[in-house]
Amino acid sequence: MDDLIVIAETEDDLIKRLNGWKDNVENRSMRVKMNKTKVLISGERQKVTQKAVRWPCGVCGRGVGNDSVQCTSCQKSVHKKCSRIKGSMYKVVKIFVCRGCVSPITGTGRTRVDIDDNANLELIDNLCYLGDMLSVDGNSDAAAETRIRIGWNKFRQLVPLLTHKDISLIVRC
């Protein structure tokens, strides 16, 4: 068994499902290499807000006011406190990149998920699964770009066949 996706609403539910799956597989005299297992937590940066706000902070999700800075990458406003900027914000306003854009999954400092005493699973922000790129933010741009890149590579492989003078037009089409 190679490619498998386990989906859960919470981290605790994920751990319970992974341990149940692992026990079930091992009871059938098969091995599970947990060190090769990767975890992608989609939407971790998206905090639940108490109410809908007009200008949500890109880190905590609460409304921002005048004391904020805009991320140059995602264009979201971020509270000064959430930005971790020390001193004047005017010095970094043109180059500021929020924690979520620097490292979407480790914006909270996490790089691993502990399953049990023997297993620490690596936390990743992109995954290629059955030819599709899955990402933390749930965006499908990476998947579309990957499909386009694969299509162009196949086309480039066929260019010599499509342009060869000795091959009839019927065979080329």
C-alpha cells in the first residue's frame, strides 16, 4: 500500500485514525514506515473569528485598525503585535512579510506532529498526491501550474515527431 490520505477535522482525531490504521495494518503482519509519513494541515492559518470583520488580521483573524502593517506578499493587514515588529513600523513597511507567508505551516513554530513516543511526523506545506499538488492554503494554483508544466513537457517531447518532414500528416494528427 503506497499512497494513502487520512482526513480528520482535528489533530486528535487524526492521531487516533493514524494509530488505528497503523494497528490494523500491523495486525495483518505488514510494516508501516511512520518516518516516511507526512502531515499537511490545511487551513491552519485561518483562525476562527468571533464575528465577521471588515479588515481581518492576516495572523490572528481579529479586526485591524491604524496600528497595523500590510504584508507585501499576501496583501493582508497585520496587527503590530502579531507582526512581531519591534520599534517603528515605517522602517519595514515596504519589505514586511507576515509569518504565514514566510512559512505557512510553521507560522506557529510547529514543524512536527507527535503521534506517539516512537513517531514524530514531518509537517509539510505542499504535497504531490496522485499527480495533484495539495497545499496548506487549499489553493489549487499549484495543481494547475503542475498540470500545465506536465502538458508542455509532453508537447516538447512530441515536437520532433510533429515537425518531422518524412512523417505524413495523417500519422502526425
